[in-house]
Amino acid sequence: MPRLPPVTNATFPASLDMIQPFCIDRYRTHETLAVWRQAIYVSIDMKNDLPAARGRPRGFDRDAALRRAMEVFWAKGYDGAALSDLTAAMGINPPSLYAAFGSKEALFREAVDLYGTIEGNEIWAAIDEAPTARDAVRRFLEATANVFTRPGRPPGCLVVLGALHPNDSNENVCRVLKEKRADNIATLRNRLKRAVRDGELPKGVDTLAIATFYVTVQQGMSIQARDGASRETLRAVADSAMAAWDGLTTGAKKRA
């Protein structure tokens, strides 16, 4: 006789009186118990046939889900992106989101990093690739006008528009974005400092003021794009900002 699997959950009669032949006929008793065992196994098997709780779908692509979450945050901001918006876009349920990313805040942080890699790269690569500091700033603003108005993408910049007003639920998010914006100023300033070292810009020129000015222009372009400004309008803003270059780089000199 084949060996049956072990019983993991069973309910036996409350009284041994229900086993009529228990002390009279051990063979019939064994037969009766065998029938009970079969009933117990049937019950367990039926329980195993129940549908499992829904989790992450088969073939779950974490990278693709993160990109879709990035687009939701980009369009709606951290506070405006409801959990239902995120799970609908990502194609997963809330438990799966938390299992894969930890929390909404952690998901947002990853989304911001991804944004910087795939959307911001074109803007910031222009700074390093340009032969002069002036060209670097010009290309930086022109790339901004292009990226902030791409068809099929939310207008503006996630780092600028993602969360501006701190509250109890987004304080850490606002701090992260504030640090990102400060890093942008530092990146542009470092390019200007290099121009000073190379003799392109005069020593003592206020690199911090210049970097802050042009990043502020870029942040304003983000708001204009969100309000519906066209690419041509943003390019005109970039041209106007570049008209100030000579005055900024040859005027008052305070910080190198």
C-alpha cells in the first residue's frame, strides 16, 4: 500500500464512543481510521486547490515599473500622485509595490535618480562637452528648452516641480529635491571655476552668482513649460539670459 503524506491539520471525534469497534475488532478499527484519514486528505487537497492571494504578476519588470512611476511623479508631483495612480501605472497592487520598493518615499527617490539619468543627462552632459564656459551655459539652456517640452512627456522638471511645500508627509522628499537643486548649482559653478583656471574667465569673477543666476533661469523655464510655454518661447528665454553673459563675467568680482 502506498505511503500517504503526513497529516498537517485534522479534527477527530470528541468521544471515542464514536469508534464502535475500537476495543472489539482491531482490524475493523484500522479500516475505519483509514477511511477517516482519506477524508482528512481530501479536505487538505481541496484547501490547496484554492486560488492563491494575488502578488506581483508573472514577468514583473521592476525597471519598467519604476519608469512608469517616474512619469506619474513627474506629472503629478509627490503629493499629487496617489497610491492608486502609481499601482495602476505600474501594473501591480499595493503590497507588491511595498515589497519591491519599500515605500512611496523610497519609490520617489528611485524615480528621481532615474529621471536624472535618462532625462537630465542631455541637459548636464552639454556642460562638460562644450569647449568654453559660454558655450556650456548656452547649450545647458538650449537643452533645457528641448527636454522640458518633449512631446509625450510631462512638461517641466521633476526635480523642480516634484515637491515644493514641506509638510509632515513629504519633508524628507522636499529635502532630497532641495539638495538636488543645490547640486545643480554646484555642477555649473565647477564648470565656471574650470574656465577661471584655464584663463577663459578673469580671476575673482563671481562664479557662485553666475551659476545661481543661470540655474534660476532654468528653474523658471520649468515652471513656464508646465504652464504651457512652447519650445520656441523657452529658447527665447535662453537667448535673453545669454545676453547677460558679458556683464556677469566682466562685472563685479567677489567669489572665485
